[in-house]
Amino acid sequence: MDAQTFRTTHTDPIARNSGYATEPPLQRFLRECHEEFKADGSGAVADYIPQLKQADPAHFGIGLVTIDGHVYESGDCAVPFTIQSVSKAFVFALALELVGEERVSAAIGVEPSGDAFNSIRLTNDNRPFNPMVNAGAIACSGLIHQVDGRAAFERVREKLSQFAGRELGVDDAVHASEAETGNRNRAIAWLLRNYSVVQGDVDAVLDTYFRQCAILVTARDLAVMAATLANRGVNPLTRVQVTTPHIVARTLSVMTSSGMYDYAGEWIYRVGIPAKSGVGGGIVAALPSQMGLGTFSPLLDDHFNSVRGLKVCEALSARFDLHMLNRSADLRTCIIADYDILGISSRRSRQPHEQQILDERHGDIRVVELVGALNFAAIDYVTRRLANEPPNAPLLILDFRRVPDLTAAGAQLLAEKFTVLGNAGVTAIVSGVEADLAVWSAIRSRVADPGKLRHFAVLDDAIEWAEDQVIYRFGGFTISKETAHLGEQALLADLAPEEIAALAELSTTRRYEVGQRIVAAGEPANSLFFLQSGMVSVKLPSGVRLASLGPGMEFGEMAIIEQHRSADVWADTEVKCLELPLQAFADYSQLHPQISLKIMRNLSALLARRLILANAKVDLLSAY
């Protein structure tokens, strides 16, 4: 059954066998592929290397690894076999890493040859056509041997082990068989030596090449290795950066054009996923930013590609439309929200005169929240959105907390936009990324004057900083006070002076040092506090900030209706406050019930304002 027939006859969303009803869809698909294609006995086991003839033609394994590290397996995924020509892609990456692109390009081309993998033919300037044919792979081994000498093979084995995420061994019998019968490869090597493409000890270079082809892998290993390429060089299981994104791009490019021997053109036409095959029966296929596929079946077609492996790859690409040249996207979805701070302020509670400034100048702060992996086209759309909606706010916050990746091209466009904005008097602020993350590094390294680019790990901190700038620019902080009278507390609004004085008599002055915890989540809620000087933060036990409070504000007020504290309160500065025990307040309220009614009314108003703010933020995101 071919891939097209498979696609049209396996579209029922319910598994045909009810016993697999809980299977993830992709696992079910791979199982069904295995069940269908294992019956195909066409093709033949490679026999030009005598030891390969011993492979069991019934073996068939499929592995798939996503870039977040989830492993799917079906069939004989743990059966070891020799990697053979699949190694060429990863050794090419190693050569680029060791000697650099310039030296590799001087020795090896990147054009498809159109010939069989073991052709004894070079380009017009006497170079191998590409690193995916034997001549090019031997040249890669020669470059590595120039660096490491006798340790060249161990360098190769270690690098392939990093790609696989485990230590890989060698099939000594296959190595010996290849060395004994590899006269055609010797001819290729000596031809390369004649043109100085291979230098030094030809036999030692050939031994490195023969050994790398005899490295033992499984279908699962190949899937992990492919996923490492798909994940820009980071092994999704070990999280090790095995190679650089630049080298990955070059490796995948050559795999795309030349990885499937003289079937490469047909492959990219039908499947459209960068891949490399080997005569041991393995195929490795890497779809950038999505997944890696590894298959094993030793029955080969006339092009020396695995028959069953080809069918799996074709079926996967056809069913899920994975051809890398058949992509579509709506650029507008990269902006999840675009707003000013009217009704969407930070968690910092403000004095009335400060809040009035923010209400009047809310348009001075613009927040653009981005989402998804951002490439050149997405950032171009963002920059046009920023330019096409004048006037520009003097404070612009771009939030990246939902952005897992930013391409170099996108970062370059964004950096140039920041320069333009800075020249126009706009302060650009980046939020939502830690200082050590790749997204921030990609942006900062390309900005003309990175010292002028503000950065905050949390969006709320960025909004608070921007609010402070607006308040400062319009004189808000010049009339702020270090202390606040009890009568200024919102919770005590409308109380008579004598009532406030009575509550002050019941309260005790408390002082706290910077970093001291004033209230702990989970402890009995038996008092409330009126902040007279300093700043405090209300935080969940996880560290998430709920609010920042200043003089004239209260905290712990939920004790009036709750038995236990639901959050921690920390002193951000030296703090002075009045603590009012609830029992003393209750005793006083029995004599003066009107005070309790006023305070409960004020508490209801405070909670209503918080609910309105929360709903405004929900409505904002719902509008996009």
C-alpha cells in the first residue's frame, strides 16, 4: 500500500482496535504504519558488505521524538544496527564545528551528484560533490583526522553519542568486514589524496570512516538524533547544546538536497523533510522546530533506501501535511494584545494624586504582548503595527513571555526598530524574558545602544516602572509623603475623627526591616495593618506578586472575612505600620456598630475595584 492510499484509508479518528482507545493520535498512527508496512517484503538486504547480509529482514522499528522530548516508539525500536551512511550528516556537522565552514567548503561541495552514493567521480574542480556521498564523507573524516589524528574516531563517536543522548558502541565485525571489502572506498580515498582533498595517512582516514559507519544505533537513537537537529542543535532529552543553530542549518540544507542518494529529488518532492538514509536500513528525518523521525528496516530498494522506512516517511508527511515547503501562517496572530494602561494598571497600589496622573496620561504607556515563535515576517508585521498607529506612546513595552523563540532575522529587524523609536524619543522596554535566555540575547546583541534598552523579567514590573516614569515626569512624586495619617486609609474612609482616634488607640506601632516577612500565608488572620511609611509587597507562597503597597494603604484586611492568611506580605523597604488586633476591633464594634458597617462597606468597595481590574485584563485578552 502506498502513502496516498494509507492516508485515505486511515482517517477514522477512532482507533480500529478499541483496546487502543487511550492511545495518543500520533502513537496510534505509528502503530498503524508498522502494522501495514511490515507486511511489505519487497527489497533486499545489502550484501556488498558481507556482514550486513546477516541482518534479519523482518526487523522493522519506528521512533519519533518531539522537540519537547516526548518519545513515540513502534516495533523493533531497540534493535541495534550499524548507522552506515546516516552518520554522514552528523560527521559533516562535526567537521564544520572543528575546522570551520571555510575549510570544509574548500574541500567539499554541496551540490547533488545525481550518481550513486559510491560513485568515483568529483566536480570539475576536483572536490566531492557533497558530504552525503562516500567521497564527501571520507573527506569529512580526513578533515577531522587532521585535527585529532589517531583520536579522530573517538571524537566522532563522542559527537554522535551526544546527538543520540547516550553512549554508542561499535560493531567490530561489521567494521572488519567493511575494511576487508572496502576497495572502492580505498579508490575514492586515494583519488582524494591525489588532489590533496585528503591529506596525511589515507589508511588511517579510511579506518576512521569505516568505524564511523559501524557505530551501533537503534531506531529510537536515530529519532533522538533527528530531533536534536530539529531543535536547533539542542538534544531534547538531555538538553545538551550538541551543535550550533548555524551548523544545523547547513547540515539540514545538504540533507535536503542530497541526503537520499540519487533519490533525493524524488524524496524532497514527495516527502519534503530533510533526511539521510543508510544501507544498514536506517533513515533519519528532521522537521525543523517540530520533530525527529528514525526508522529501521534492512530491506532496501534499488536506490539503497529502506523500503518500509520510505513508506513511513511518506505516510507521515502526507497524513499530517508536513512538507516543509507547504506552510501557511497568519502573521496577525503574533500579537495577542495591544493596549494602554487605562484600567489595566500594575499591581502597585498608588496614592490618589498618583493615580489621577496615570488616569490622565494612560496613553503614554503602550503595551504590546507577543505570542509564538517569531520569525522575520512576524517581526516585520509587529514593526509595521508600531509604525502605522501614531502617535507613538513615549513608553513602549513589548512583552515576550509567550515567545519561545526569536530568529536572528527577526531580532535584527526588531533592533533596527528600537533604534528608530529611540531617535523619535520613545523608550523601548522588553519584558517577559530572563536575562540569560536566548530571546533576550538575540535582541540585546543587535541593538545599537543596549544600555538604553530597558529589560524586566515580569510584565507587571515593566508596567510599574513605566508608571513611575509618567508620575515622575508630571510631578507626582514631588508631593508624596513618607508617612500617612490613619485618616487617609481607604479602609477607614468616612469615619469620624473620634472614631479614627479610637482605632489608633487600639493599634500598636510596628517596624520591620528590609526583606522581613510581616505576614505569612497559612497563619491565623487575627489583625490588620495600616501602612504609614515604606513599601510592602503581597505575594503568593510561589513568589508571584499580587500587589505593592505604599503609605496610606492597608494590608491584611482580608482578615475581616477570612480565618487564615492567603498570602505573604514582605517589607520591600524599612516599614512603619499600625497593627490593629481583630479581637480589639470586634470588642469596640460591639459598642459602636456603625464603625463595623462603614469598614465593611469600604472593604466591599476595595474588593469591587480589584474585581473590575481583573475583569478588564480578562476582557482585554478576550478581545484578541
